[in-house]
Amino acid sequence: MSELSNGPKKSIGNMFLRSGIEKILADRDIKRKENLQLKKACESALEELKAAEEQDASPSSNGEHLPDAGGTAVEADRYFLPFELACNSKSPKIVITALDCLQKLIAYGHLTGRGADISNPERKLIDRIVEAICAPFLGQGTDETVLLQLIKAVLAVVLSTHCEVHGASLILAVRTCFNIYLTSKSPINQATAKGTLTQVINTVFGNMEKFGNIKDDETIVREVVEVLVSNTISNEVSDETSEAGGTHRQNGSTMGESEAPLDDQFTFMNAYQKDAFLVFRALCILAQKEEGGASNEMSLRSKLLALEMLLLVLQNSSSILQSSQPCIIVIKRTLCMALTRNAVSNNIQVFEKSLAIFVELLDKFKTHLKASIEVFFNSVILPMLDSNTCAFEQKWIVLNTIGKILANPQSVVDMFVNYDCDMTSPNLFKSIVEVVSKTTRTTINENAPPAQKEKERAMRLLGLSCLTDLLQCLVDWWQVCEVQKITSGTRIDLKRRRFFYGNIGKNPEKRTFIINFHVKILEIEIKIDENREFRVSKNCVPTSVRDHAYF
């Protein structure tokens, strides 16, 4: 049964291999001198394939067909060299053929790259495959058809369930798609590269959430080895350490911590957590780079794409990412600094996306970013909103950002408790309310052009809307807390409270219904308590707790 089921799969793999290699050999550019090694590799691979097919077709001594030596499909990994050489060829047609064949072999599970790389046993073959796929990208002069096929191959190798792309190879794939988006002149290639980049990033962080804190085999083995080695070394050098007084060890530890890369300072539970960290850190670094002025359009597009991808990651972030210590440190060291720099950008898109990211950080990472949030408010948001020289578009975006923050009851209360109620922190909540109130009292210049007067009216209305949302949030918070406190007699569960606010805040009718419902329950319970007290006072029921409960 196994041999019969493996037969069609192997024949399909042979078909892809033979077809791809024959197409490469049929190309007229194969006769060029620089493609001599490629030609020999293709001819050798075809001979091996032919010999393998003849061996599979030849009967054994008893007349039966011999089973596959590998047990499953064709070993496409053995025939990777011709495609690697073809990807490095200067002929666009040969490169396109090689990439197309690699994409199909990977998609159908014939090329996995799970084994070791023969040329470098310290890494897997999949790392070499990713390098070969990304090799045809040479910058702005790369053929557009080659770029399109390259994007498809990258998407296939990263999203394939048969391959596992991690670490530096994953970053190479992400960087290649990123650079294709920046350098390609074809709108189709730009859209495809951006879509592929989005899918890859969603997959990386989706895998992080899927596998959570489950330790993979490599992590378990590494921890066991580290414990054994540490115990052995500590036993052998204990005498020397005590004699030296620990001075040398302390100096060495400090130097190691200062020189070690950030990703080496943390222990990740599995490869998927490290992948997410590496991608997240790379995006934060790209968001921090200078725009390069009005003439450098590529730098600006790079920053915008990085900010857009970061916003996507933060909007879809799970509890795993929100509690990841390496990612939190990257946010503090890199992303917060990038947002502060981008807040003074003259580009409206950069400014708007940076504030949108700040709202996500305030909502999901505020427990880790108290000082950074305070700095951003005091150095960016409040001064810009209070300034008379700030452009209308920027002030409008800032006020909209404050409106989103003030519309969230949890954020409003947390801000008041963590800053205004803290003796060592400024009255941040008070400052925000005062600045927003000031925008609602701005006088409209009657001598100004009609368009300017309309903008000023819209700004005042937006400020009033922010204050209205703020007051409604406070009312909702107080009503729900009072009802919950009396009816349940226990503290409100944070998750239930967030879920409750998330639902009623979007539906005023539902909010009114729920509050009235709880009020009615409260009235009924009050009447029950009054009746019980009356019965006890008239000696109609026993006064002991046990007897009263029985009654």
C-alpha cells in the first residue's frame, strides 16, 4: 500500500525536476561560457535521474519491483545544485525557470531542505535554498519578471508546511521582499511584494502565538547541555575562583554583557519566538532611520512601510507578544525613540502612523512603558496641541489621537491612577483635559477666509467631542463599578470589565439596557434586605445566621 501511494508523488517530483532541468538546458544562453558549470550540473542531474528511474523500473530477482530506498518521494534535495547555479545566472530566462521549478518543488513537498548542507554542515540545506532564491535580486536593475517569480518563491518557501525557515534565512526573505517593494518600478511587483511581506509577517507572529511557550527539542537539549557543562566547570574551577576573589569573573561578565548582541542576551522558548523577535526588531530599526530629506523618496517609503508593518503587528498582538521581555526592551530602546523622532516629521503619513502606533502601545503595553508614555505626552502631544504655530493637519491628527485615548474607559482611569494619583508623576490626565478644553474655547477669526473659519469650527467641535467621550467614559465606569460592587460584593474582574466596556461602548442602547437591568436587580435585592430586617425586628424569623438561611 505504501509503495503504491508513494508512486504518484515520486513521479510528480521526477516530472518537476526533469522538466525544470530540461528547460534550463534548452535555453540558448546555456551555451555561454559563464554557464558552463551550470550546463554540466544539469547534464549530471539528468543522468542521475535517468539511472534512478531505470533502477526503480527494473524488477528484482523474483520478478517484483524494489521499494524506494528513501521510503517516500523523490529526493529532490539531491538535485538542488543545478537550480542554485541557475538562480545565480545572468540570464533572466534561466533564473525564471529555476525559480518557478523551485516554487513548485517546495509547494508540493518534494524539496524540504531539512537535511544538513553538504557545503556547510553547520547549517541546514533550507538556509542555502533561501539564499539561492534571494540571490537574483540585485537592486534597481533587476528584471521585473525575475522579481515577480522571486516573490512567489519566497512566499512558497516561508509559508510551506514542509519547510522550516528560521533565523537569518527568515530575515533574508523578509529583507528581500522589503527591498523589492522599494526598488521595483512595476506597480504589480510593488503590490505583490507588500502583500507577500504582510503574509510572511502575519505567519511569523501567528506561529509565535500558536506555539506559545512550548519548548522545542533544540531548546530542551541546549538547556540540559548548559546545566551539565556549567556544573562541570563550576566544580573544576571552584578553587581558583575562591582564590581570585571573583574579580576576574566579574570583569569578564560585564564585558560579555556589553558586547553580546541583544538576541544573545535572552533565552527563547522555541525558534518561533526568536523569529518574531528578529522580525520585530528589524522593523523597529527601519522605523528609526532618517527619512533622508525630500529628495530621498526610497528612505521615506522604507520608513512608511516599516511603520505600517509595525502597526499591523501591534494591532494583532497577542498576550505572548505583550509579555515578551525581549520585544518590550526593543520597544523601550528603539521604537519609542523612533516614534519621538517621527513626531517632528514634516510628512503627514509618517506622523499619523507614528501616533497610531503610540495608541496601540498605550493600550497594550502601558504597564511596561510608564516613563516613555509620559515623555511622549509632554514632549510631543501636549506641546503640539497647545502650539499656535503647529500646522492644522498635525493638530487635527493629534486631537483625533487624544479622542481615541479618551474614548477608552480603561485607558482614562489608568492614566489618572498611574500619573495624577502618583506623587512622583505629573498630572498628565489634568494636563490633557486642560489642553483639549482650550481648543474648544478658541475664538474664530471672523476676518479669516471661509475655509480657515470652517477648519477652526471643525477643530472646536472635535475638541468638544473628545470631552464628551471622556465624560461618558467616566460615567460608564462609575455606574458599572457601583452596580458590580453592590450586587456582587467583590472586586470587578479585569478581563470581564474590559469585555463589558468593549461591547457597551460601541452600542449606547445596549449600554443603557445593561445598566438599567443591573439597577433593577439592585432594587429587588434592596427590597429583599428591607423585608428581612423588618421580619427580624418583629421576631417573625430566627435571628441566627443558620436559622435565617434555612428560613
